[in-house]
Amino acid sequence: MKSKHCAACSQIFYPRPQVPLQNYCAAPACQRERRRRWQEKKRQSDPDYQDNQTRAQQTWCKKHPDYWHDYRITHPEYMKRNRTQQRERNEQAPASSIAKMDASAPIFRLQSGIYRITSVSSAGIAKKNAWIVEITLVSDTYR
């Protein structure tokens, strides 16, 4: 049988005679990569598969609510890398598009009245479901 280059690691391998279209060698890392690529392609092309995967992930997250909290505690290098990447993203984004949970330190106080709140945009970086809104005064005679 003719040799091939592995699609994951580029090493030369000989495909099994039973699988003439084999593109990945038998190394565990290459097989993981093969499955990962298949799954990614399947999620993009099959809405039912994507929906099933999303529901399965949500179910798992509900059963393991402390997973990410525990993971961050036991993997400080993950937290450090994540913070570095977030700083880089924040530097690239305009300062006005970054909203934090405790960032509403008003420059002026709104007077009592009736206001209309209108959603302006969901663009930018927001934390804790922050909304970017426009507040328009409808009437300043509030009782």
C-alpha cells in the first residue's frame, strides 16, 4: 500500500488496507484531531446535531455548576492566560464599548421624571448582561 502524510501531524504513515481513504495516522493525538474536525464540520452543516450538542452541554453544565470555578482554582495558568487575552481584547476595543457590572458611576444625577429607555446596541464587550441604552426624558413633572 502507498504511504500518505497524516492530515494532523504530517508524519508519513501507511493506511490500513480496509480503509483506503484514511488520512490520519493511528497516533491518539491525531485521532482526537480527526474526531474534533469531524465534530466541528458536523455542527456547522447539521442543525439537528448542533441543537443536540447544545442541549447536551447545557444539561452537563446544570449537573456540574461549580466546574469552572473549581477549574480556575486548580489551574492558575489558565486564569493568567485568560486575563492576558482579555486585556489584549480590551486594548483593541474602543473604551466606550466595554461595560462592567460596577461601571455606572454617573457624572450627573438624573432628575425625577418619566423616561423612555431604548436599546441602542448590543455590540461591544459587556459583562453580566449589561445593556447599552439611550434614556430620553418624556416628562419632568413626576409626582
